[in-house]
Amino acid sequence: MAGRIEDYALIGDMQTAALVCRDGTVDWLCLPRFDSHAIFAGLLGTEEHGFWRLGPAYASDQQPPTAARRSYRGDSLVLESEWDTQRGTVRVTDFMPPRDGAPQLIRIVEGVSGRVPMRSALRMRFSYGRVVPWVHKHDGRTVAVAGPDSVWFDTSAETYGKSLTTYADFTVAPGDRIAFTISWQPSHKEPPPLPEPEQSLEATEDFWREWVDHCTYHGPYREAVIRSLITLKALTYAPTGGIVAAPTTSLPEDIGGVRNWDYRYTWLRDAAITLSSLLRTGYREEARAWREWLLRAVAGDPENLQIMYGIAGERELGEAELDWLPGYENSAPVRVGNGAAHQLQLDVYGEVTEALHLAHMTGLARNDYASLLQLKLIRYLEDHWQEPDEGIWEVRGPRRHFVHSKVMAWVAVDRTIKLIESGDADGPLERWKELRDDIHRDVCEKGYDKERNTFTQSYGSKELDASLLLIPQMGFLPPDDKRVIGTIEAIQRELSTPDGFILRYPTEGDNAGVDGLPGDEGAFLACSFWMADDLAMIGRVDEARKLFEKLLSLRNDLGLLAEEWDPHLQRQVGNFPQAFSHVPLIDTALRLTASGAYGG
């Protein structure tokens, strides 16, 4: 059975990523890309669907022992796990070198004290656990082949096969270092080069150390900010600059429920806010790469802007269900692809325009096509902003006039007006100023409940929505506006969990709610960070700091967050780790630091 979601560590090479459990099991790895088929899919099924366990040997009638300690080595994505056993202590170092050739996952076992019996159990299953590969020896190396894929397994330890699994049993003493490596290669090509684990470890540490040195944030929350930045960098697909929302699919928002989605794609919204955080902390090269990715993905067709694309800009992300996988803790179905790709979400135009605006304001070299794209997006919005849409939460129920969508349409027009006023673009300035005023007036008249002094989820509804917390952050209204304060307080009253975290919107249990789905979900962590931001903006800084630090306490021992927090089960839920949680963590840390609202 897979571990709890927060029991996993992330390692990756900025093209794909693996999840490593506390017991030394790799339960999730897609090769060669984030969105490729998994060769280890035990996370969404059983051991029969692929895993790689490396740790102290244990009796067959026992559970594998969990590491007594684990941490990343400094500010890096190199994971160290240590086990204390009756016979001594052993350390396993797991990492994926930034890719220069074949993708590799390297695991180095090191004896610390005593003599510790160890076991490696490697069960590769291609195509999300459905295909058993042909495993054989080739020039002394072990290779697994199925269709277009081959995975090469290299180690100095003696290996043997049993029950369609490759094992190695060995003992380590102080100073012993034994490396294990898997490398992916198209099956029709020559074998990948023999790995050089120690050199790769040094190069990987150097890469992360140099990258972190560019961070411009040195405030009191630096540890949390750095770990979040490293996580965001790990979710960036280096060849194209695309940023995945998470490296996993179908980790449930509701344990045992159907709210299971594939997040291994580039949402324009998630990527745009990630870009904003990177820019605010000194990472302009990542911002430039994402802008180039955006221009390629959208190409000359902004009228058909999708809300998400593949990591290389692919448009077709057809959704399918993998019925041979039972799902994480029996949360079915397991989905790959995402049917929301072709939804209408008008807020995306605002997020993309805001990101381009911030890039421009922070001195990123001008790109004429980026400015042209921004103008085209506004021309589209000019004709379509009054339409209902599926909104930021990708509802699968009827379209509505979501207030957040209209606010972000206003943001898109506002930022484009600023671009024209700066002299870096030409456009119908007066006409678009009128458009900006029209949208603002429409929202304030139709999306505001005067009796309750709060904005609502959509025009004519009484429901609330945590995305309304972005109204002051986007500059739609000032923080001291009574309607803003009323909305913040209404969300605190009606969308807070007993422990003070924020739900996205009301759900309806067994009945399909506004999102068209049965079941409930946990507190959405991004929304809780937004609440902390808003509280700081309206002067309730002590309350903001307490909420922020309470949110930090939800991170796992490695500083990682999933999408949501289940207040009933007291555990993380949803895809993991989630960019949409780590980005607002960074933003809130920056805001609290600027306001001086921190303890110590």
C-alpha cells in the first residue's frame, strides 16, 4: 500500500520527477517526461504496478522499516534518508542529475555504523503498471524492454531475478558506498553510457547550489521560500520552459472519491503565477523561458487560447481512465489527460496579461510579439468578457458569470492600458479605458450582495468563493474598501474549516454542487495563503502571520505541500507537490516580510 501523500519526497531532473517514500520506495516515476507513461505506478495501485524499494532488509511478514531521519542535502534536490537498525546505521542518497543525455535515477547506499543487511527490490512495469517488460542481461548490464522503451539497471552489487522482480541482497559497513542507477533510453537506440554516480552527485549539488545563489529574498522565511522555489524549478520542463502544475496524476482531493485529475501539464494560470513568484525572487531566466514557451504554444491563434497545454505546447490532452489501476487508497478513477483543456476560463487572460506586465515592469528584455499577443488577447476579451465561463476552478457543471473571471478580465484590460501608456504598444486607449470602466461597473453591480456586504461567486448567486480574495491583490478595489473587508470577513465566516483554513467554495457532499461533482474536498491551501495576504493588506498583520505560520506547519518534514489539507483526516490530499500551493507561500512570505509582520 502506498504511503500517505506527505510521506513522499520529490527528486527530479527538470524533465521528470520521482516520489520516494519514507521506507525507501520509489512509487512514482514517469520516463522520459513528466507526462510520459509511468514505469513505477505503485502510488496509484499496488506493488504489482511497479516500484523500487531500497533499504534495510526485513522479514517477509513485516512492513518495510521507515527512515529515522531524512532531509535534502542543503539547498538542493538531493535526498538523504537514514535508518537506525539493530545492526547499525545506513544512509541512502537519492537524486536525478540535471539531464545531459539519458534520464537517470541514482541511489547511493552508504554504511554509517555497524554492518547492515540491505535489499534492493526493483519491479519495473511499463504503461502505468499494465505491461511487464522483457528483462535480460546485455553485456553484463540488466535491461528491461517493452515497445519503444528500455530501462537500464546498473550496480556493482550482485543481482538476481525472482517473481518478475530484480533483487540485490548485500551488506554495508562504515565507509562502504554502493550505487544503483536506472537510465531510460528509446529501445531502438544503443545502450546509454555507463553511469558515473559520484561525479553525477557532485554535479547535481553544484547545480542546485549555484541556482539558489540567485535568489534575492533574504527575509525571515528564507528556508520555506527557498524550498518552494526549488520545488517550482523542479516542476519546470527545462527543454521548453513549460511548468507543470504537479508531477502526479489522480492523487485524490477527497480520499475514496472521484475528484482525481491529471496535473502533469502546463496550466497558463498556474504557470503565470509561478512566473510572477520567480520574477519577484530574482529568477528572470526562468521567466524569459516561460514567455518564449507561451508565445510558441499560443502561436498566431490567441482567439483559441487553451487554459492548459502539454509541456512542449501540445494542444490535444484527451482524458482517459486507467481501469486496471485501483487508485490511491481506492480513489477511482485514475485519469490521464485532462478534459478541461478546452474549457472557457476568462480569468486566464488576466493571469497571462498580469505575468507579461510584471515581466515588463521588472526589466525583462522587450519582446514585440509578447506585446502583440497581449493586444490580441484584449481584442478577444472585448467581444467575449460578458459570456459565462467555467471559471478558475474548472467546474464541470453549467457555465456561470463567475465574479473572479470578470475581475481578471478587468486586470487584463488594465495592464494593457498601462502597457500602452508606457509607450511600448499602440492601441485604442480611450476605448479600452471605457471597457475597463464597464467591466468594473458590471462586477460591482451584479457580483456584489449589498445585504451581506460581500461579493459572491457568480452573478445572482448567494454562494461565496475564495477566489474573491484576489480582488484587492489585483488592484480591482483598494484593501480598505468596505466591500473588500466585508468579503474577507464573509469568507472567514462561511468558508473556514474549524482549524481556520479556507475552502474554495461550498460543496454538496453526495449531491453534485456548483462544480458538477459529488463529494467534498479539503481546504485549498492556495486560498488559505490568499487569506493571509488579505489580512495583512487590511492591517490585521498579527492574524495574517499566525495563519501563515500555521500553514507552514502543514508542510511535510521536507517542506512540501500538496494541493489541499483534509481537516477531518488531518492529512495532505491532492496532487503532490503542487505549484499552486508553493507559489502563494512565496508571495505571502514576501508580503509579510515587507510589512514587518513576523515573529522573532
